[in-house]
Amino acid sequence: MSKHLVGNHIRKLRFNHDEMTQQQLADKVGVTRQTIVALEKGNYSPSLELAFRIAHAFSLPLEEVFFYGE
């Protein structure tokens, strides 16, 4: 079985949203800064609820923030 990964564009989106810090995003979505760090590094796949909260924080559809691939 091959490994599938959930990737994201969070780092780029933060930069494009007035250089939002990891802490600012974490506060907006109700997680720790360390969670945002882990997401950006690809070490953590978010719950569906968190994925939607992050997409909402950027006012984007889920598929413009997250992607699924091998």
C-alpha cells in the first residue's frame, strides 16, 4: 500500500494574507502554534473540522488550501 499525504498551501496563504503569523492563524482557528507548524511541515493531517476552519480563515474553499496526493 502506498503512502498518501494531505498537503496544504498554508504557508503561502499566510504570506499572501498580510504576512499572517503562525500564531495569528492558530488563534483564529483555535489550535496551538505548534499545530500550525506541524501542518505546514506536513507532519500532521488536520481533522476535517480543522481543515474547514483553516479554509474559512482564508475565505477559500477547502480544495484551495488542502490537496490530496501520493
